[in-house]
Amino acid sequence: MDKTLYSREYGAILRVLQDAREEAGLTQEQLALRLGESQSFVSKVERGERRLDILELRQVSQALMLPFLKLVKRIEISLAAIKK
């Protein structure tokens, strides 16, 4: 199992998160406010400098007003595309 922050798979997850934020029409700063975090926190997450645990990922989905299972499904689709 690859543990690096910068694996292809993790990069795909980061793209899904950034795309979801942009689709929600939010800037990093606006998402950060919803999360009670700083803009730099969101930036570090999107650049892969800061990993999210499952609870944090759920909080992000809630802040994006995107059902958690829908976000996970997007991630699964993105990861499956890499494997092909």
C-alpha cells in the first residue's frame, strides 16, 4: 500500500474535492469559513499537504452540501478510472 501524500490515487481524490468545491460555487475561503478553519487549511488539503481523515471528509461533504455517500461515489469512480 502506497503511503505517500502524492500518489496518483490520492491526487485523484484531491481533484474530486476541488471539483466539488468549485461546483458548489465556493472559494477556498468560503469553504474554510463553513468548516471553521483557515483558508490555508483548505489550500493544504487541496494541494495534498494535509490529509483528511474520514470524519473530516464527512465534514467537508456537509460544508459543500453534498451528501457524503455521493462524494464517496465520486471518489470511487475517479479511482476506478485510474486503474483502467
